[in-house]
Amino acid sequence: MGVLIMEVFDKICIVEKKLAKMIDEVSEFIFEHPELGNEEFISSKYLADKMRTLGFEVTYPYLDIPTAFRAELKNGEGARVAFLAEYDALPGYGIDKNENIVTVQGDKLVEKALKVALSEEKIETQIKKLGNTPYELDDLKINLDKGVSMPISLINQMRREAIELLDEARIPVKGRAYKDSKIKYSPKKYAKDTNSNSKIRVKINNIEALKSIINLDIDMIYYEDVATLEQAMAMATANNKKIHTQTGGFLKWMQNYRDISTN
């Protein structure tokens, strides 16, 4: 029995590969033509015609339902396989890239247009008005009857309701593996070393800056201004501070001295 099942499964996989391109085309067509329940006129005709091309015997419409059809493929006696497909769209259906889904439905029906009928362009214009929100419209499918009218205010209201619902749907963070776990943090404490031999050393580039720190508890002063070095050394000696000149500053001073002497 197990071997027979595997043989059937292998045959199904072979057929699936042969029909893969057509399956993708059918899926794309249904997605591009969303229709509400009992209003699937475009997609039902498309599917019925597709089944005929594959050799199915099609009854369309079926059971007095204008959008229903039955497709049969007979292959002698044996087991029967039945497949029921429902693909009606949800009204006001919306989904973001994180798969948060919201649905909004207006409380009024469309009316027959007396003057100018509602257009897909007008609907798209209103739905795209997402200023002052974190959202951008990536894709929009519109299923609009001809010659109908609807207040623009109602479309705007449905857009605002959809934004509010999407805001609420995005609050819970999905896919966090440790969202209910408690993390304990125990930082290691170190006692202050009162016998530390740490030293404070500063670099000073002018005599005025040296005057501002000369009375602080500093172990070493690196002095850059060679022109006032003698004054700085005298100040350091008077305040019992160690002072050293920076080599870079000294070399720069020597270069300036050579330039002056050459001129």
C-alpha cells in the first residue's frame, strides 16, 4: 500500500512540474482580478475556460449560481477525487510587508451615477493620501463596477479606519523567540583601589591654559609652546610640577627659527 501511495505521489509531482507555469499564470490572474463573494464573474469564466483547454467537461453556470462551475475529467472506474475552490476576495482587504492584515467595509452601498461616475484613478488618488503616516502604498487592486458613484468622504473615512487598524495590528512584535523570557544581569562590582598609583597628565599649548591648571593635582604637564617654554618651566618649578616640552612643537619652532634666520 505504501509503495502504491508513493507511486501516485511521484506521478502527481511530475504533472505539477509540467503545469507549473500555467499554475503560476492562473494564480497571478486571480490575484490581479479580485472579486467579492458571488461576484466572481471574471475569474469564474477564466477558470472554466482554462479547465476546458485541459480536457475537462465543464458545466457553467452550475446549480443556478451564475459564478459557479463544475469541471469533470473521467478516466474509467475507480476512486473519485473532488476539489472545491473558494477564492472570493475580502472587502477592504489590506496587508503590509510584515503580514499584518486589516479589513474595512463601508456602511453604504454604491449608487448609480447621475453625472460623473467614480473612476479607479479617483479611488487610487484618495487611498494614496497617506501623509503624516509611516505608510506608503505599494500595490492596489480595485474592482469597480461601471457607472457607479460613491461619496469621496466615505473612501477617505475607510482609508483612515484602515490606518488606525493597521497601527493597532503592528503594536505586537511578531516572531520574537525570547519575548516572554526574563534576562538577569548581574554586573561585577570592583572595590575602589585607594592605593592606586594612577597619574594625571595633561597637554597644554599656551601659557594662559597653563595658568588655569597649574594649581590642580597633576603629575605631568606636556607643554607645546616653545616660545614661552622658559616662562612655563619657571611657573611649573614654583608650583612643584613636572613639565616637558613636546618634540613636535620644538621641531616646528626650530623650523620657524630657520625660516626667520634665512630671510
